[in-house]
Amino acid sequence: MPGVPERLLTQASQARRENRLADARRALVEAVDLCRKAGSRAELAKALTGLGQIERDLHRREVALQHYEEAVAIYRAEGDVLMLAHSIRHVADIHLDEGRAELAEPHYHEALNLYRSHEQTPPLDLANAIRGLAILTHDAGRTDEARLLWQEARDLYAVVNVEAGVAESSRRLALLAQKTGQAE
């Protein structure tokens, strides 16, 4: 069955872009099953992260968390630093979405440490990890830290021309400035 899991991942990606989440989920469940049977750990981790994203899209965060945590374990064992950081960041995002900031924060820090230590880190991945930690620190009342994080996120989003990220970062910085009486 060479190439079958990859074909299923491609089908799932297309289905997600077309908002056919049930079809994407079916393809990913099949890919996970095939990868498990074949013992293909790298492909399994990739299928698990895809399935985790679909479960998040379907608002089934606890199921998504299980998939991401399994992928984290595989990526950690396989030494794929960027995919490890990406998966850890998603674990952090899920914990944050579920109101578990105390569980999310160490994951954000680990993801950021991995991203910052890797010379090929895509700026968008770094920006997304910083964004999550910025939300968390703001919610925790750590405004100075949040301000620095939002500034860095905004700069990174600007580098990769993600206007929504620049706009959100700028909006959050303006709110922080109002809160503390400082100009941004």
C-alpha cells in the first residue's frame, strides 16, 4: 500500500478546504489505521495531527488533544523538531481553549523554545505560538509580557503578510495601551 496514507492525507486536506469535515475525518481515520498497521510512525504522526485538526474543527477538543498528544510522543521520539513544536503548540491551544491556562503555558514555552532554537522555523508558526502565549499572559494580567509578545507576533505576521494576524495583534496592543494609559 505504498502511497495510500499520503493519498488519504491529500484527500483529507482537500476535503477540509472544501469544508467537508466528515469526509476529511473518514480519510484521516483510515490513514491512521493504515499507518498503525504498517508501523509507519512518521506518517502516523502526520495523520494524527491532521485528525486532531479536524476534531478541533468539529469542536471535539478532548479527542483532538489525544491525537495531538500521541503525535507529540512520536515526533519527540523521531526527533522532528518543527513538527514536535507545531504539535505541542496545538496541545497548548486546546488547553487554552478549554480554560486550562496552567496546562497550556508550559506547552507554549516548550514550543517557543523549540521554534527559537531551530534555524528553519517558519515565521508564521512562530507567530502562531507567540499569539497563544500572548493571549494567555494578557488573560493572566501580565500586561508587560503580553505587550512584548503581541509586538513580536505582529512583526512576524507582517513579515509573512498575514493581515488578520497583524490586525489582531495591533488591536490587542491598542487594548493593552488603553488599559495601561500608554500609547502604542
